[in-house]
Amino acid sequence: MNWRKLLLMVLLLAGGSGAQADTPLSQFLRQTFAGAEPPTQMLWLTPPIKQRAAAILGHEFPGLRTKYWRQGERTAWVLDEIGKEQPITMGVVVEQGQIVNIEVLAYRESRGGEIRHGFFRRQFDRATLKPGDRLDRHIDGITGATLSVSAMTRVARLALALHDEALLRR
């Protein structure tokens, strides 16, 4: 057996040990659902949903469906949005039409990372949508992080809209 085959076997055996990786996503879901991750669900992006999402984002929302997690009236969404040049991966928890939590799961930009801090994210606590899919409050910006702040605000609005759509389709 050559060394490449041996290395491949070792990697496959190590990866198949049954241990679940402690990724930012798994941490987010455990925190959101008190340690018990519900099964993944899919929201099919019908033309009206895609149109609503595009109006919120200012560009097309890609794909035919998006996954989310749900337990009762609580949903969790993991969405990407471009900051300045790179996607920012955010997790948003919505319950009873309000944001319960918003987290940055992966930040890839060179500037604007302050949106990861609790002092900024707390502005979204209990935010809801008002007519026109606008947030019910003003979100204060951060000097040097304008595009990241805008991306997080769009994702918050999108998660609230998708939550509404998911609950309508149960």
C-alpha cells in the first residue's frame, strides 16, 4: 500500500469517528435551541418570495430554496450577504415576528468587523418589520463599517420576511 492510500484511509477513519465538528453553525444552533438542534427544513423560493427578497436585498436572492431550522414558533436562518467585497455569514433567530438574536458566524472582510460585537448587535433585539419590509427602528452605524452595517440590516429584514413566509406555509 502506498503512502497516499494509507493517508486517505487514516483521514477517512478519523473523519468517520462519529464526533461532530464544533463549528460556528453547530454552536449557533445549540445556543438557539437549548442544545437540541431541530431537523433542517427548506423554504422553497417561489417567485413572490424571490421578488420580496430581491426588494429587501437590492439584488436577486440566489437559489431555489433556503434552509432553516424551526422549533415551535422560533426559526433560525443562516444567510450570507456581501459587505464591501466578501460575503458575511450571519445567523438570525426570529420568534413571534421579532429578532431574538443575530450573530456573525463568518466575517471575511478586512474592515467593519465591529458588527460582531454585542454592543452593536443588541440594536436588533426585538426588531420587527413594518410595512414595506422596513425595520421598526433606526440602526446606528459604525464609522468605517458602513457596508457591513448595511449588510447586517438587510439580512435582519430578510430573516424576518422569510420567517413570515415559512410560518404561512406550515
